Amino acid sequence: MIRKGPRTVVVTGASAGVGRASARLFGARGDAVALLARGEKGLEAAAEEVRVAGGRALPVPVDVADARQVEEAARRVEDELGPIDVWVNVAFSTVFAPVSQITPAEFRRITEVTYLGYVYGTKAALERMLPRDRGTVVQAGSALAYRAIPLQAGYCAAKHAVKGFTESLRCELLHDGSGVRVTMVQLPALNTPQFDWVLSRLPRRPQPVPPIYQPEIAARAIVFAADHPGRKEFWVGSMTAATLLANRLAPALIDRYLARTGYRSQQTQEPQRADRPANLWEPVDGGDGRDFGAHGRFDARAHSRSPQAWLSRHRRLAAVTVATGLAGAAWLSRHA
Ligand SMILES: NC(=O)c1ccc[n+]([C@@H]2O[C@H](COP(=O)([O-])OP(=O)(O)OC[C@H]3O[C@@H](n4cnc5c(N)ncnc54)[C@H](OP(=O)(O)O)[C@@H]3O)[C@@H](O)[C@H]2O)c1
């Protein structure tokens, strides 16, 4: 646990979804939060939420696919808020479609936002943290960083790449005996706006594969990871844990399972709307005056708690409880 008083935290993708919920939670602890994303309406609304929660807020419009913009944003954050203690990479975009229906330019753009955006963010953070020998980078990951699924090839590949990049960097930091830390949080399906604004060529409206969790579950895990960066990674949600373990045991079987279920489970029964926006190249908030917020349209189906995520945050307590339970059961079986 390394938190000592309010910190300066950068969150990319802070105008909506997981990034916005995380920015709010950092704000509630009194941190100074720099919010990076493109959509100015979402950024302003998110910044106001951070202030209302009790933090300081600095909205910075930036496209994370542009290394120069990210570096300039980092410089501005340090000028206006002070030395960066925590950098959280969350911003992403994708295309929901089979590989045959995604153009080369779209694959490039997904990679530039979802993979290189993390690389540029991490490098801007390291530029400042390494000379000070302190600071933490948190990568918002996914179960799909380990186990790819159909209809999201560009995204899954980018998340795998982030995992590889992060493992290399962690080895380098250990080699150098650095005080800078990097950790990754593998998230489950979440109720965020992405399912209504990423580019989709699916015939029906996209949905997160159930069970669905509220983005605040992800935010809690991210804030916890920022406080406990010594851990290599965090798994959030029982489905994340089940998927990663099952994939280790029988990956070919999971291929077949996903081939059978993956198209259906990623779409609702409702047909796609003709006027659906797409945020791959430009932000889509603001144009019609709409702020998408942290939550998507699945509030009625989303869980606000995850016992697995709680256990992951309280591993020692869980281990002591299990050990005590086992010892109690053993004592009872001998004395009953
Ligand atoms: N939702 C899930 O089911 C789920 C599951 C597992 C992991 N995750 C992970 O959680 C993270 C956030 O996902 P989410 O569902 O919260 O997504 P979201 O609701 O679509 O929000 C994405 C955020 O990224 C920003 N963004 C997109 N393109 C950008 C660009 N080029 N430059 C700067 N910012 C950009 C968006 O703002 P602007 O458009 O305003 O720029 C927005 O703030 C991602 O890393 C994702 O892999 C999500």
C-alpha cells in the first residue's frame, strides 16, 4: 500500500465508461485528476463529477493515438496539477465485425488507439516517473487479453499486445531495481456506453457477454491496483477467472465453444439502428448535445457487486477465513 495523501492521477478515456467511473472514485479520495479523452462534452461533465466528489479536475482533450498530443497533455498536467503519481490507461476503441469486414485502415486505427495509446501513455508517464524513481502505471485490461473471441479481432489483438508490452516493461523495471511500478487489471463484461458508440457491422445491437457488471466494480479494482502496484495483475469478476482458467486447461475446446456461442452472446435480439454513431475516428458526444456518462443501457441487467473482485482485493483475509474454516471443519470431524 503506497498511498500517502492526495495524489496527481491521469486517467485516459475519462469522458465515459470505466475511465469516468475511475476518475470519479479517485476524485472522491481527494486526488487531483487529469481527465484525458477527445469528447469535450463528456470530459467537462466528468470533470464536474470529480469536483463534486471532492477532487480537483483538469479535463484535457487529446487523441491517445497521437504520441505528441499525449506527451503535451502530460506536460500540461504536471504544470497545472503537479508531479504525476499514477497514470491509468483506459481509452480504447474497436470495431464489432468479422475479420473479413474490417478494413486495413480500421485495423490500423484500432491498434493505434487501443494498443499504441497505452504505449504512448506509459512512455509519457515513465518520462517523468523514472527520474523520480516513483510512480505507478495501471493498465485497464480485459479477460480478452488472454482469450480472444470472435467479432473483436482488432480489439483482442490490441489487448494481448498491451499484456505483452506490460510484461516486458515490468521485467525491465525489476532489472533496473526501479521504484516505478506497472500493473494490469483484467476486467469482465461491463455496462458502459461502448456498446452504443463503437463502430459495429453486426446486424443486431451489441451487448457485453453476461454476466454484466457496473463500471464502478472496475473503478474500485483500478483504484485498488493503483494502491497495490506490487501485484502483477488483478482479475475482476468470476467470469474473468473462469475464462482464464478454462482457457489454460482446454483452449481448443474454448475455440469451439466460442464458435458456437460467441456471435449470439455478443448481440441482443434488437436490430441495429440505422442512425447508430461510431467513435472510431472522431468522438461522438457533443454533436447532438448528448453526454454518454459512465453507464451504458444495461443498468437493469448489471451487477453492482462482485464477490470475486472483493476476494481478489482482500486475498489475505480470504485466505485466513478459508484456513480457519478448514481448521474448524477438521476439528469438528475429529470431535463430533
Ligand atoms: N465495457 C466492457 O465490457 C469492458 C470489458 C473488459 C475491459 N474493458 C476495458 O475498459 C476500458 C474502457 O472501456 P469502456 O467500456 O469504458 O469504453 P467506452 O465506454 O467506450 O469509453 C471509452 C473511452 O475511451 C475514450 N476514447 C476512445 N477513443 C479515444 C481516442 N482516440 N483518444 C482518446 N480517448 C479515446 C472515449 O472518449 P472519447 O470518445 O470522448 O475520446 C471514452 O472516454 C477499455 O480499455 C476496455 O478494454 C471494458
